[in-house]
Amino acid sequence: MNPARRIAAEGIGTAFLLAAIVGSGIMGERLAGGDVAIALLANTLATGAMLVTLILTFGPISGAHFNPAVTVAGASQGGLPWREVPGYLFAQIVGAFAGVGAANLMFGEPLFSASRHARAGAAQVFSEFVATFGLLCVIWGCARLRSSAVPYAVGAYITGAYWFTASTSFANPAVTLARSASDTFAGIRPQDAPGFILAQTAGAAAATVLFRWLVPTLPHVAEAVLVSHLPEQESHER
């Protein structure tokens, strides 16, 4: 698959993911009548469902990372050429902000506005380490033995992690940056974002190291998963 097409797929997919996260947060909060649990449930279900559909849709094109932590982890294990990483990261970040802007406009909010939603403290940061560690464990583990289950496993994991982590499981540096530009239910204060991103990076690295030990052949498996959705002839060429 042409690199430009893969990069475009990453940008579009990430945009839709953020539109779902932020848009469902706004909709849930407006319809919940002040019940934060109901608003969070709506936000959770929409995000989990959208993840499954987006991975199924864009996975055959780009691998459907939508997450800088996943991209860098994959490249470190040979699943993606390092020369393509900058393009993926750029597309993910630009796509994330585009999705946030689209969601804000759909609900009559300013295109971008600094969030005032505080998500600070050691418990929140540790939650992001746990959330991202778990996400990468799910990805590596399913990719090893049941790659076709990855879309459903990732969607299910994020749905659950919204509720068992204090941070509601951002688990994605691009998502974190973009959500700081929406002063809505799903937002995060810009000053809280760096701690989240550091914890996410550490969690992804820890999970990758763990599965490199648990599954010594992981680099070959990771590469197979990334190209498994490509047309058969092109997969052989790579």
C-alpha cells in the first residue's frame, strides 16, 4: 500500500475517533440531566463502538494505529519502517485536532478552546500508565495468537478501561493533546497533558518489553499483523 494512503488513513481514522470521543461526551452530558455516570456511559459506548468500526475500516490500509504510542511500539518491534513513523505521528496529531474541531463545531462550541477539566495528581497519571500498559498488552497478546480479534479486543478494552481507571483511559498521546483543546466533558487541561503523555509512553514501553519476553518471536508476528490486511501480492512483496 502506498505510504501516502496509509498516512491519510491514519489521519482520517484518528479524526473520526476524536469526533466520537468529544462529540459523544458533549451529547451525553447534554442529555444526562446532570447525571455524570450516564454521560460517561454514553461516552464510553460510543468510543468503544467507534474504535471497532474504525479499526475494521482502516486496518487493511494502515494498520489502524490512531495512536503514537502504538506506532512507536510497533516500529520498535519491526512492524513498521522507522522512516514512516514521522508521517504516521503527524497524521495522528493533525487528525486528532481535526476531529476535536469537527465535534466542537457540530455541537455549537468554539472550534478550539483550552479545556478547564482538571485531571491532575499521581492517581490520574498512574491510571494512564495502567491504561496504556493494558492497551498495548491487549494489542500484542491478540496479535500473537488471534490477530482477527484485535479490533474487537481493543474496543472492548477501552470500553472497560473507561470505568476501571480514574483517568477514563486516554491511553493515547494524540488523543490527550487534542482533548486539551476542547472545553467540554471529554477535555483535559493543557497543563495536565504532559503528565498523561509521559505515563502513556512509559506504559507502552513496559508492555512492549514484557511481550518481547513473553513472546520472543513477537517482532515477526508484529510485522505479519501490520501487513496481514494488505493485498496478498503486496504483502509478499514486502
